[in-house]
Amino acid sequence: MKLSKDLVAASARPLVLAILARGDSYGYAIIQEIRDLSGGQLEWTEGMLYPVLHRLEREGMVGSRWDATESGRKRKYYRLKQSGSRALEHDRRQWNTVHSVMVKLLEASTCPT
């Protein structure tokens, strides 16, 4: 099943913030975690993730730092800031509301035939 672009776009911020709430991470690891958590249903690309990370950084929700890997290559790690934690809690309440309404609507619409 392919998810709509609108749904993927709407969920990008809370998903990234929730992953960073677990601990600092870098782009490829975030992409892999999204893929793993969704059972392969969400296949993000770098071109989709990095604009979200950069926007969150500009908005002050996420910070970043460069660290060297064991091979000597530099990798940019992102971390959740306090304003990002507040935004995540706000997003969580909104998603819970939408989910609750959808469950009620779907239960009401499943009538035996």
C-alpha cells in the first residue's frame, strides 16, 4: 500500500521529532528507523528528510553537531531541543484527536450487510 504524499508530509514533523526524542541521530539512521517502524510502508528519501530537518533546525526545535565516525568521515547528528519536545507533545495531542475521530467514524460506518 502506498501512502498519500499529503499524509506523509503531514506526519513528517511529528515522526522526526519522536525519533529524536529517543536520542540524537543522523539522516540515514532516521530514514532507516522510519522504514523499520513502518514495516517498509514509509520509504523516505534524503530529499524528503533533509528539508524537514533543516526547517526544524531553523525553527529552533532541533540542534545539530558534526562528529567524526570511526572511519574518519564527518556525520551530522541532530538532537531535540526543548521547543522541539513541546512541539512533539502538541503534535501528539493533535494526532491522537485525529486518530480518535477516525476510529469512531470507521466503527460507525462498518455496518453488517
